[in-house]
Amino acid sequence: MLIKKTVHGSQIKPYLKQIGELRINVFREFPYLYDGSAEYEQEYLKKYIDSDESIAAMVLDDDQLVGVSTGIPLSDESYDFKKPFSENGYNLQNIYYCGESVLLPSYRGLGLYSHFFSERENYAKSLDRFELITFCAVDRDPNHPLRPDNYTPLDPVWEKYGYRKAPQLIARFPWKDIDETEETQKELVFWTKQLT
């Protein structure tokens, strides 16, 4: 039976291991092609339990985590996420950042992705101090050799939810792709939506 559960701040801690495993599993797919490690994931996710205003909207099948979507005030994020906004004159205190939305393939098409977006947006609105909500997505060459023939970009879905691509807002992160021997720099483009 599918159970939707949303937790905040330190309440996320018991789920960190499963969230990390799910990120590694799902982000191996195109376009991220992420060859992750459990050690890195636990360090990366620690900020969510350190923030009083973070969120993890989860979907569990009995006690197995099959989907999760996270969010955190941008001011609580790492420098690399904040940099594109500070360089473009944004007030970081007014922005809520949405992290990953990852869902195992067999649970897609059930309306859970929409649930993730509404949970994060409603929570950010309830905090009553955020004007903008944002997330970022990796920018891959349309002719990338590992792009599946049946791959469909999510851009139209994000636009349907009211988000707009902000090509001037670009973050750069290194990670190792599943076909690489070492880390290389990747570009992630932000999408934004007004909350007020």
C-alpha cells in the first residue's frame, strides 16, 4: 500500500539512508547519469536535517521508500547553489529551493510527481516569507550518446506547473557519469516560479 508522508528538519534523519539510495538509483538514468556513492549522499543530504525549514515529501510502499522530493530555503543551501542568484542580484532570503524529485520507474504515472510539487510549494507558502521557488536541472546535449531513444524531457511538465526556465541562472557541479572514469563539470539550469 502506498503511503504519502511529509517530514521536516530533523524528522528527515531516519530516512537519510533510503533517500540517498533512491537518489543513486534514479539519478543513474539519463539525463543525470550519476555514478553516486552512499558516503557522498549522506554528507550531501545532511543539510536537510540541519535546516529547520526543510521538507521531504515521501512516498512509501509499506516501509520501502519509492519516491521523495525535498526542499530547503536557498539561504541554507551550499554556496554553489546560491552563487547564480547572488550574482544576479536576487535576495536569497526570499527564495525556496527545491531539491530532487525522484521516483522509481514502476511508480511513475500515478500523479505522485504532481503531489511532490504541490507539497513543496504549499509548505514554502506556509512559511510566509518566500517570494520565489526554484529548482535546477542538468543541461545535456540533445545528441548525447547515452540519451535513450524514448527519452522525453520534463520541460513541458514543469511549464505546466508554472515554472519558467531562467537561462541566466546556471550552477556548475562536478560528478562522475556512469560512463566516465573521473568527475567532470556539469551545468544545471534553474527554473523559477513566483509564489506571491
